[in-house]
Amino acid sequence: MADTRAPALRRGAAAAGTLQRWSLRVVALSGWRRYGLAALLGALAAAALPPVDLTPVLLVSFGGLVWLADGNRDGRQAFALGWSFGFGFFAAGLYWIGVALTVDWAQFWWLFPIAELAIPAGLAVFTGLALFFSDATSRVFRLSGSGRVCALAVSWAVFEYLRGHVLTGFPWNLVGYAWSGGFPGSIAMLQIASITGIYGLSFITVLAAALPARLAAPAGARVAAVAVAAALIAGMAAFGAGRLAANPRDDLPGVTLRLVQPSIPQTLFNDPNTLVADFHRLLGLTLAPGFDKVSAVIWAESMGPPFLHRDAGARAALAQAAPPGGIVISGTLRSDPPPARIEHYWNSLAVVDHAAQIVATYDKHHLVPFGEYVPFRGILPMNKITPGTVDFSAGPGPRTIDLPRLPPVSPLICYEAIFPEEVVEPGTRPQWLLNITNDAWYGFTSGPFQHFAIARVRTVEQGLPLVRDGNNGISAVIDPLGRIVARLGLDDVGVLDAPLPRALTPTLYARFGDAGFFLLLLIGVAAAAGATGLERRRPPRPRRSH
């Protein structure tokens, strides 16, 4: 009787043979071809992130990286390989940083090469070290092919975590954010962050993307590696789908927020000749029909008049934006309150009621190096990029503030939303997150889209809704599972009236922080050892006679 499986088996063998030939060619690369390909694969990996959202390209990027890593002869080559991949990844993913310098090109033109080349080169040190340590681990413990892939995923995740914490941290373009954008089904995949956080999601993503590189391995190892990768993806999808189905959207009754998005160009943002016109533009949008029905009005970072504690006229002007019986929440500049002499400035948020009283304030605590202060100012003879020669002072840390007619909130100014462990005050859980920002510095680039997507992940981690208002967007209300309730697009001008979703009970991540991530790392280490043991015990497959 004829074996009907034979044609399929032959096609599978042919495909495997093709992959084996390609992998051998990649392993054999040397010199500029080797490191150039690594940089191209890194740049390709950046396309998995918003706004491009081509998540499947990670299979090619990390698959190619695994094959290249198999050709490492020593730790120096491993580091150079990881650095090259990281340079391509960060150069393609963070090009928008240099765009901010064009706002004041005459003063900061000389920083452009630093932004476009030196920053990616510096961040690539983390990926270089990730490849160095995964290679060293593989050599010391003589890991098998699948074991080396597990070691790569563990090492990559560890150094992403370090990148998020060393030297004030910069956890931007983490691989897990490939699920934070518009790729179909990504919202379900994102739900595992409620347990593992974003760093754990990065670990799972890298592991699932790198394991299919084993398709170029012998048949037994090939099947097992692909099965594990498929199980990881299927497991995340099933968990996420179940969590989404179990938590339909639930809005708080009687609460409507008005988000105002004026889209004032950054070149005019601090122009003294346009400040009055900008204020009237904001106020005109705020007072549009429906104003009397909202509970609170929200203005973006730095949109309100400065020095509200010292200027009754400024408070009265801002109070015009507060609905009857409600409040206006606005970004502002704060200084030492009277009668103290002005010695400090804070990038702040103020809550003002209809009677022009300041109800609450919050000072940004995680400042942007070189943007809001100059590190080592005594050594570096330069101004910060934002206007003014005096550095901002840092606030005391995350805060939950009480508001009239609204649940308690945790404010986040600008990029404070990118730090997962800093969005909630320990021991005082809010009922929603409020992120005000001004991304007009970056124009219509990938930066504002990435910033929005990153902030969105905080909702899933914490089980809290997020309200985000940006000068030029992206402004939105997001429920505690990352579902977008309402949204104003980048550079749109208008107002967004939306309800406030109800918070969920604290997630595992909200309760235990990165403990789930560290547990995953231990599982990854055990998987590397287990895969090595299994592949060493696997007997060679007998050749079939013909």
C-alpha cells in the first residue's frame, strides 16, 4: 500500500534542507558581511514595533541572529554581533530623538549626530552584553542548539531589564512592545503582561521568535523547538482571549472627561508672541458644545499658565476651563510658592476648580536627561533642550491624588509612563492613570506612536484605565485591559468627550511587580538545561533505505 504521507514528507525534508543550506551560509559569514547583516536584522526587528506593527518580522530577525550567533568563535565576536544587531535596532527605532533638535536647530545642530548615532551605539552595548553572556553561558555549560536559544532569550531579557534601570533607565523599544500596536490579535497577546509585566512579555516574545531558527536543525530537535514556540504563542492567545471575554468594558456612571488637543506646533509653543493666542485657542476648544455636561477638562503638559501659586490672575484664567462644579487638570510650570524666593522649577500638573482654587498638584519626578536637566552640569557646558537655562527639579515620586467628583488618580507627566514600576504610589492604589504629554517635539514620526503604545501597556499591567492627553496627540481613553475607548489621532485638533472606565482588581503584576518576570528567567534557565539534556540523549535518526 502506498504511503500517502510521502509527498508531504519529501516537501518538508526539502524545505528543511533549504533552511539548513541558508543557515550554514549565515554561520559562515565573516567580517563586514556578518556584522552588516546583524545590523540589518536589528533594523528589521524595529519594524515589529508601532507604528509599523509587522510583528512576524521578529521570526526573521531573531532567527537570523541565532544563526549568526552559531558562528561566534569567542566572546569578542559575540559582543560585536550583539552590538551590531542593537545598533541597527535602535538607529531604526529611535531616529525620532534627533527630530526634537530641529525645533531649535541653530542652538542644537551639533547634537544631531549624537542623537542619531551615539545614542544607538550606547544602547547597543546592552545587546552586545546580552550576546556576550549568552555565548559564554553556552560555552561553559556546553548547551545544545535549543539550549542556546533559551540562553539567548534569558540574557536578552536580563539586559532589557538593566537598560530600563541603569543611569535613570530608558526602557523604550522593548521587544515585548511588538504586541502593543495594531497587529491583528495583539491585544490578546498583551494580556500576559498582567502577570509578567513588559519585561516578561519580552522574554516570551524573544524565545518564541528565536526557537523557529531550529527548523534548520535535525528533525527531532526541529519539531520540538517549533512545537514549543507554537505553544507559547497559542498559550498567550488563549489566556488573553479568556481575560478579555471575562472582563467586558464597564464605565463609571456620571463621569465624562473632556480631553483638549490643540496641536500647537512646537516652534510656536514657547513663543511669547503667541502665548495669548494659544491660550484662547485652548479655551475656545474647551468651551465647545457639551462643556456643561463634563466632569473634568484635561489640558496637556505645560498647557496651562505658569506659576499658579503666585499669580491669582493666572488661576482665574485657567478656572475658565473648569466646568460648573467640576475641575480642570492641566500641565503647568511651578516654582517655589510665596513667600519663598524662587529657586526651583518643577514640570507640574495642577488641578483647579471653578472658583480658581488649586485643589491638588503633582510634580514630575522622573526627568528627561538633557531635556529637563543636564547631568554633570558642572562639567558639561550646555543648556538643556527645553527652554530656559535653569534645570527642573524632581518631584518626590509617584503620587495618588484625590479629586472632587472623580476617583483618585495617579498622574504621569510625559515619559514617566514608560517606567512600569513607577506609575503607582506604593501602598496607595489609584483608580485610574492620567498621562499628560507634549510630543509635538517629534513631529509626525514613530516616536509619538511608540509613546502612546508604551503607555497603553501600563493599563494591562496594573488593571487600571488610562487617560492620555497630548498637545498634538495621541490623546485617548483606554480601559484596564488596553482596549481603546476613544481616541484623537496624531496632529488632530479637537476635543474628546469620553467616559472613565472602571478599574479592575489589582493584577498579579500590580501585587508582586517583576516577581513573575524573575520566575520566568528561572524557568528559562531550567529550559536551557532541560533542552540540552534531551538533545544529547536523543539517538541519531537511522537513514531510510530506498
